[in-house]
Amino acid sequence: MVQEGTLLLDFDGERIGQINGLSVLVLGDYTFGRPVRITASAGPGRGAVVSIERETELSGHIHDKGFLILSGYLRSRYGGERRIAMSANLTFEQSYEQIDGDSAASAELYALLSDLAEVPLRQDVAVTGSVNQHGELQAIGGVNEKIEGFYRACSLRELSGTQGVLIPEANVRHLMLCSEVVDSVRAGRFHVWSARTVEEGIELLSGIAAGQRGPDGQFPEGTLHARVDERLERWARMAEEPSSVDGAAARFTSPTGVRSESGVGGCW
């Protein structure tokens, strides 16, 4: 499917709000890794981060837990004294089976931060790793199958020498890769990176410093966190602005031409 282009994946270039995640499929006694595209989109809203898999009941409890942790991370990094006036959607593209586990949490978070900061991420790197509310990357299962799966997918398009996988540092001790992957890493044709925190990971993927809040409570100008913070601040101001509509109801016309009425600030 990768070779034929049926399964849409990018193995080079950069994209905003898009990243390569890694899943593991189990067929009887055979287990193998499969890359999957994860995308995020965000805009002004009421603070909801929505997992399309969760809403369509295609995710398990552990995935749901990992996803909900993202909201805690966002509040701890950007909440402060204001509410996060944002709505966002996250999804696994071209995935129609049940999804479980929290190993995609870091990839989902990277995709969301990319969209919020309007900063592109490398598509020649695939990501796996759980994350906690403090932004620390946690160990996951199936790390060898995931790395080998992305390696094989990249090999179908020819290795570029820049491709690789980003894993939690806690998983380094679990690496038992096949000789083909080990030889490619030694020769510099493929790479395996590790990171301890979301900040270390996003810097590798974006090439931009993540940034830390200073004594004045601000992130250094131009850093990724600063870009996200500035955009969320702009959306928060928009949410606090008084409506230009005088009266109890605002009328909207949906893209389908159907008119509806709701209270001020409502949406379709």
C-alpha cells in the first residue's frame, strides 16, 4: 500500500500540523510496525481538543487516557491566568480499525503544537512515545517493531540518509533491532534519536528552539512556545471581545445554506 501510494505518507519535506506516527499490528503470531499519518487542525473556540477516533468510538481506554493528558499539558504550559480559547481536532488518517495505547500521545502533541505555532515538522522522521502532563516522554511497547516498520516503509522509496525514528530515552535500553537496520544506522543511512521531553522532541522535528518561560513569565521571542502562546493570547482576546450583534440572538448561515439561530457566540 505504501509502494503503490494507497497509504498516503510523506518521507521527506516539511508540513504544518502533520507528522508520521507509528503503530503496531498483530496478526496471529506475527507482529509488525506500520507508519500512520497523524494530523491536527486548530482554531478559536471554547477550549475543546477533540480526538476523532474517540468521538467515533474507534479508540480504546488507554488511548483516550493518553489523549486527555494533552489537555493537561496545554493548560500547564499556556493556561496561566487565562482560559485557552481554542478548538482542535486530531486524527489518525486512513485508519479504520480500533486504536488503543498511549504511544501516539507525543506525536499527536507535536502535530498540534505545529499547527498552533504554524511551524512545519520534518516528514522524514516518525515518532512514538507516551507523554505526561509535565511534558516528559515515557516508555512505550513495540519499539523495535515500530522502528523496523518505518525503516521498511522508507526503503520502499529509497533511503535518503536523513530519515529516522524519534523514541523516548527510556526505550533505548529495549532496542534489539534487526541487523539490516543496525547496519544502516552505522552507515548513516538511517537514524534513531531519543528524547526525554516534548521540548527536546519538537526542537528536532522543527529545527526551532522550544523556549522556557523567563522570570517575567514570557517565552523568549521567536521560540516555538512563544509562537503558540502569542496565538492563544490572540484567540483569548477575540473570545473576550463584545459581540457586534445587538439583541439576544445571532443568525448564521451554514455552508449548506441552512439558516439557524443560536445565542450570541453559538456556532453550527
